Amino acid sequence: MAPIHLKKLLGKDGLEELGSLLTTVAEPIAILDADENLLVCRQPAEPGSLDDSIPIRLNERIIGWVRGKKDTAWPDSIASLVEYILIKETEKRDLAAEVLDKYRELHLLYRLAEKLSASLQPEAIASMTLGEVCPLIRADGGNIILRQQDKDEYQIQATCGYTLILRPDLHDSANLVSRVLSSGVAELANDLPAAEYFLDSEQKTVSLLCAPLKTEKGVLGVILLAGGDHRHFTAGDLKLVNAIAMQTAPAIEIAYLHQLELEKTRLEHDLQMARQVQSALLPHKMPQITGWRVKTHWQPAREVSGDFYEFIHFSDQYLGLAIADVTGKGMPAALVMANTRSVLRAVAAASHRRRQRSPGKLLKRMNNILCEDMPRYMFVTCLLVILDTQSGEITFANAGHNLPYLRTRDQAIELKVTGMPLGLFSDIDYEEQKAILTPGDSLLMYSDGLTEAHNPDDDLFGYKRLQMLMEPQYHGLTLRGEALIKYLLEQLAAFTGPGWEQEDDVTFVVLDRDG
């Protein structure tokens, strides 16, 4: 325990006041410190000639003496007076120290608030907080432990002092850290067995102070401070750290939200770039063939699409038209879509070199290649049509795609041929069928984003509705090309109603023969 010096406690002014007081005493008297060094005396007086010694005590410790003559009341009275002065002086100094501590705490909170507001990094906020609180609380070590976003897992985000290697069983209800994470209420405990909380601890006992980093949305983590055998935390320490935690938690939450916003912005940018790349993969220049017109529409449900269409120029006489739909949505479907398009173009180029124009064989080759690398639970539907531009004959094969419509002046005919989707089973043969487009006829190829759309009553747009809309006598007009696509989109919008959130990609390819 540090020594207490009477001379230092009384100070110069106090000693002078005692000296003035002793001049009013009629008897010799002296005041000495604990080492019996003379501080004040009533002249004439020699300490050795005074035969009565009364101790001066402060907090049960002797810090000085009053010497005087026996059989007088002065030594006792002077000792009591000095003790009273010392108590008041100590209270004044303690109050000044407390005010100074409060000022430092308040200054810390203001300074920390400025620092926290300038950072949007959770790691930096955690480090700044520990860097301020550990020295102030005189903690030997500390951690800030944060919950990982969207996970029920915690990770040490910052440390100070010696590293606290927590035991892994944080979910034990008897564990102080676990309790604070669960309850959101700060706790402290002194003289805990260190081995129960930390791995490889050099301390036998440990004092812990744990305050929750809590917001309206819940507990984000904790500030955990530790003291060794010599350090006991107080209720005042707990109150201060809890105030710091209340200031730190919103800053960490804002930093998390900022990170999420940055990630969202980056993802949106990446998706927008992916959509631009994907859109660039689609044919933008329609085939220019005398007597024929081709129109398309591509409307992704999300930033990227699993639908695509493609044109294959086998020769001036033969044109291939393909439409495909990858199961699923988003980036996985878009990646499979890009791969499928590449496979289609490669297989078509090889067939062109061999002067083959069989849509069934093309689909079989595509399927065998796609089966090698198709992700699990994914597949591709594809309709492939090869047009003889001179005769108007089409040869088509279907790998599980929506059936196309041949629309004449009198009726709409569903071309019923289908087969197994691509990417599921290898060595599948695909049936081929033929039809003739006479002058004035149209061929509609579409994806299931049209027929599988729902209205507010959860009814499907459906194939029967599409069949009805395709009948020439239904609307009394000969709609073709862009006009037909626009008409079907208007009917889809009327069916789904305002505020409809598109569920799936919608793609059209319309082939018209002039006449």
C-alpha cells in the first residue's frame, strides 16, 4: 500500500493555518509526520521535551503525531482537529478526482462519437472502441465479439492487451459471455476461474466485464474486458463500458448497412453488366430474306435471363430458328444460357460443314454435350426449326419446349412434337415433324413466361387462352410480326393486372411469310 504523507495532505496553506492556530495555545505543542519529522510547533517547544504523544489517523492508518505535555487536553484536541481537517481535505480531493474522472469519461464519449461517425468499417470501429476503453478501465485484455451477418456465429473483431482465447462453448448458459449475448444485459464478475473461460490462460483467476452491443434489432455482439489477479472491476466501470457499448452499437449497425448497400450496388452493377453482355449475345439484326420477316421480343424477369433465341444461316435457302429456356432464374440460369448458346452455335457450324440440316440430330448432339457439364437439377428446353425459304417448308424438333403455333388465315394449329429437355439424359433421339407456311401464314415460338403467368386470383394465363388469342376469328384482324407480339403482351398485361411482378422471362420469335 502506498504511503500517505501528512505534509503533502495538509499542504503549505494547511501547515501555515495550523501554525497560526498553535500560537493561541498556552502550552508547548508540536505536530510531526509518521517518520517523526517536525512539521509545526508552538514555541518554545522541543519535541524531545514533550512527554505525551497522540497519533493522527486517517483511514485507520497512523500518518503523524501530536506531541504535548501530559495531563493536558491540548494534544487530543489538536489531533482530533488535524484528523477532521484531513478528512475534509481527502473528501475534497476525492470529489475533485471524481469530477476529473467524469470529465475524462465525458470527453472520451465525445471523442469516441467523433471517431465512430467518421468510420464505416465495422473492424475499424471495433478497434477504435477498444483502443479507448481498455486504458480507461485499466483492463489487461479485451475483445469485441460480433455476430456474423445472417449467421448465428460470432467472431472476434478486435483485441487489446493480451489476447483472450475464449473457449468454444460460448452457448453454455452458465457462461457470462453467453448470458450477455442472450439477455442483452451487461454483467461483471470478479475472481472467476480463468480456465473456465479462456484457453492457455496464465492467470489463475480473472475478472470479466461484458457489455452488449445492442440496437433495436437485437444484440450485435459484446465488449468483453478482462483483468488479471490484481484487477477487480466496479459498478462504475460497468456503467461506463455499457455507455460506450450503447454508443458503439449503432455505429457498427450503420457500418453493416453501409457494407450491405455497397454490396448491393456492386451486385446491381455486376448484374447490369451481365445483362448488357447477355443482351449482346442475342441476334440484334433480323434475318433479311426475300418474302419472309422475323420479329423477336426478349423480356427478362430479372436483371439476367435464362431465355434466348438464335438464328442459324445454313445457306441462302435454309435458315435455322431456335428458342430455348433454361430452368431456374438469375445468374445460374444466365450462365447455363450462355453455355447452351455456344453449344448450339458450335453444333450448327459442324452440321453446316457436313451439309446436314436435321433439327433432331442437332438437338441430340447438343444434349450429349450439355449432359457432361449441366449443373444438378437444371436442364434446358429448346425448339429448333429449319426453314426452307423457297418452298416454305419447316422441319422442327422439340426438346421439351412450349409447342409452337402455325397461324393461317383460317386457324391456329399447335405443332405437337416434343421430346426430353436437354441436359438430363444422354443419347436421346428427337422426333422431327414438317409443316408448310403458305403466303400470309405466321409461326409463333414463345417461352413459358407467357403461359405460366398468374393473375391476382392465382389463375394461369394458360395454353387454352393463348390458343384462343391466336385464332384469326377471335379478333377479326390479321395480326403479324410486331403487331402480334404487342397484342399478346397487351393481353398478358390485362390478365395479370396493374402492379404485376413478372415471374418468368417472356420471349417471342415470330416468323411471317409475306402474302
